Amino acid sequence: MGESGGRRTQLLRGVLDLCLLAVMGEGPAYGYEMTKRLGERGLSIVGEGSIYPLLGRLERDGLVDTHRAASNGGPPRKYYRLSGQGRRALAAGISEWETTRDAVDAVLGLATVEVSS
Amino acid sequence: MNQFVKACQREWKRLGVPESAANEMAADLEADLAEAQADGASPEAVLGNGYFDARSFAASWALARGVAHVSPRPTPTVQLSARTLTFVASALVCLVIAAGGFLLLAGHASGSTSVAVALRHSLPRPVPSMFVSPHRFFSGPGNGVEPLGWVLLIAGLVGFGLILWLWKPWATTKLPESNRNIGLPSYL
């Protein structure tokens, strides 16, 4: 993995749980369904950590509720949806992300870089 | 059943994950992998880089859910035990060396009546002359027994002290975080 790939991994690591909470906010979803929702927004987890341990942690921390239900023509799946605590954590996380993003943009936006080949 | 899922189940069993939780995780995983395959997606699209290490993936999932009952990594404890044994053995060797030096000095101080003489009487067969008296073995100008005794005594005590001095910081040294988390994704 190159330097840029390593940085992407580090950046994702801090916000992937927020992204999962966000896609769950669109409606209950099972594991692979969440992966697809992330992928539709350009966030592929190929080469990154799996979402399953994160889902396990979110469940353990009470940020999501789960139930089993039949999927479209497939076997019963475990669906995850935001709990009240999860909604509050998502709101707080989005606020933190925006503050951090704006501050980083303010710094990086001023940088002028010349790269010689 | 998918080979990856089978490997995960073996790891969950090893970790003492309750059967109901293990079956649930396995069923979800298998269904997701099957759906991804039907979509033409790679397993890596479902599992991320966890696809390349089933055991680590399974352990991190079980730990994150709080359903693992045994530590996935006994190695650090084994390393600590080996370290302890090394220190204890080294300390014993130093003490034996110091004791040898002390016995030589004690034997020298009491003339030719050394411990070695006592040995001679207790043994049923003739003892080689070197055990009769250190004086006879280290014969020569100035008699080397006393210096040798001092050397052994001091070397043994210094070595023992050095081991005690080294032992305290080493015993309290914690293993690096990276060692304790080997195999687990760092986002946990």
C-alpha cells in the first residue's frame, strides 16, 4: 500500500463508524447492504478493514438496534438500525467532522505546491 | 459452506464464542458473501482486507461484539515466563559461583581442612588428588586459591546484583501495543 493509500486508511479509520451510522439513518440495513450503500457514494472498503467488527462494536455500545428479518428472496438477515443513542452519536460526530474538515481545509486550501517531475 | 466462513467458525470455537452467536455471525457472513458473489463482487468488497486473514477477522469481530471468552493471543504471557526463567536461572548460576568462591576462601582460611577433604571421607573410592586440597591443585608460588576464591565470590555477587538491577525495569516493562494487538485491525 502506498503512502496515499495508507493516509486514506487512516482517515477512513476515524470516520467509518460515522459513515455506517449515516447509511443506517437512511433505513435499516444488513451488512452487505451497508457496504453497497457506501459503495454507491464512492466509499469502497476494498483494501480497508471490514465493517463487521465495527458493526459489532456499535451494537455492543448500544448505538444500533438489531432484528432479524427475511431479505428479498434470501435467507433471514440481521438488520441494523440507529438507536436513539446512535442518532445522538451521529449528530455529534457530524459536527466534529465538519469542524475538523473546515479547519483542515483552511490550512490545506492556502498551500501552493509545485511538484517537479 | 464457504471455506472462509468455516475458518471463522473454527476461530470462534477456539475463542469460546457461544454457539448461538457463532451461528448467527456465520449465517450473516455466508449470506452476504453469497449475495456479493451473485452481484459479481469480490469477497474483498464484503470483507475488506479481513478477507486475507480469516482468523484475525473472526477474532476482531467476536471481540468487538464482546462474545469472545478467551484471549486470542497467549504469546505475550509465554514470552514473559521465558524471560522470568532466564533471570532466575542466571541468578542461580551467579549464586553458585559466589558460593564456590566462598567455600574456597573458607577452606583456605582453615588451613588445609577444606570442604574437599570432607568429600574425600564421604566417598567410597579414592578421590583424585585435586579434590583433596585446593592448595595441592593450585600449587605454586603465592598459592592461587585465595585470589581465585575472591574472584569467584566477587564475580558471583556482582553478577547477582546486576541481575537484580536489570530485573526490576525489565519486569515492569510492558509489551508494546503493537505486540499485544498482533493480528487485530487497529481500528478496534
